[in-house]
Amino acid sequence: MQLSRLEKLLEFLQNEPNDEFLQYALATEYLRLNDTEKALWYYENLVKNHPDYVGTYYHLGKLYEALNRKEDAIGTYEKGMETAKRKRDNHAFSELQAVYREATGSNEDDDY
């Protein structure tokens, strides 16, 4: 029997429970499977325990928006932009800035 992608990721995570990429991949896979509760848990866990994993902020913010949690989304984008700036990840910063502006209705001249 061939293991599903989810089963493989869960198996990998058993061997590497602190691997932030595996946690991110699991969150993304749960989201793909429309299990928003588990996706949210993994994304929030990543932000809490691996705050420097910049890729999480965009996806967590988008999930918050989909769940009509706009203020949480905006706060997540702000934290993500701060993290991306600190890590000098200009690409991530730019993506987060775009969704932040969209969520807040801000224009190009604002601080973020």
C-alpha cells in the first residue's frame, strides 16, 4: 500500500518533531485537504515556536482572512514583515507588504 502525502509527512515528523519545514508542509497539506483546524494549529505553532520561519506568516495571514479574522491577519502580516526585515528577506517582505496593504486598504506611501 502506498502512503499518502499526509501519512508520509506525519511519519517524517515522528523522526524529526522539531523540523520547521515538516511542520510547515503539514500545515499546507492539511489546508489542501480542507482541514483548516489542523492547518491553523500547525501554522500558529510555527509562529509561536519558530518565529523566524518567514514563510509561515503569509499563509497564516491568508488563512485568518479566509476565516474572517481580519485583525489577526493584519497582525500576522505585520509580524511577518518585521521578521522578514530583520532577516533581510526582501522577497518575503515584499509579498507580506502586498497582502498587508490589501488587507488594510493602505497605499504605497504608508510605513509598511
